Amino acid sequence: MILVASSMIKVRIVFYGTGYNKYNVGVNYQTIHAEHDAINRLKYTKNMKTVNVLVFRISRNKKDILCGKPCENCQKRILKDINQKGYRVHRVYYTISNDEISFIRNSELCY
Ligand SMILES: [Zn+2]
């Protein structure tokens, strides 16, 4: 996951965090998705920043870009947890395939 601050003139990466999907962790054998993992590593900021989030997913053999659209649970976390760390999410971009990318607007994210 990459958090990118957007402006009319330039795009600046304010945070770059990697997350991995983790399966069967903890006492309840929960699954932690990469987005959740990356948000946990995100540092707090005191000055509210509007950011875009990019979620990308690659195949195990690292040759192909796959659909990285965040699930409902991760969409809720992206909104709530990132906000608690001092950021406001504008759009969540996600990869679809090797040559396609799409996004979800803030207003379309699952609450
Ligand atoms: Zn998820």
C-alpha cells in the first residue's frame, strides 16, 4: 500500500508501506489482509493530510499484477484507521491487471 498526497502540480509519496496477507494468525485463526497490515505500520501525523491510497497485488511468481481491490472490511479500516492516524482519504486506487488501474472515491467506500 502506498499513501500518496495529491495536488494539482505534483504527486508526492508521503508514506510507503508494505503489507502481506497473513492467514491463520492469532487465537481465532484470523486472516490479516495486506491493507490492514500496512495501516498498522503507518505513523501518526499531527497535520491532517489528504491522501490517496494505492493497493497493488502481484502474483506469487511476481510476474503479473492482479486485482487488488480492497474487501469491505479493509475499506472500513482504510477509512477509519487511517483517519485516526491523522490522514483523510481522498481515493483508494487499486490494480486490476498488468495494464489497468481503478479507484474508489471516498464517498463510495464501505463504512
Ligand atoms: Zn481485505
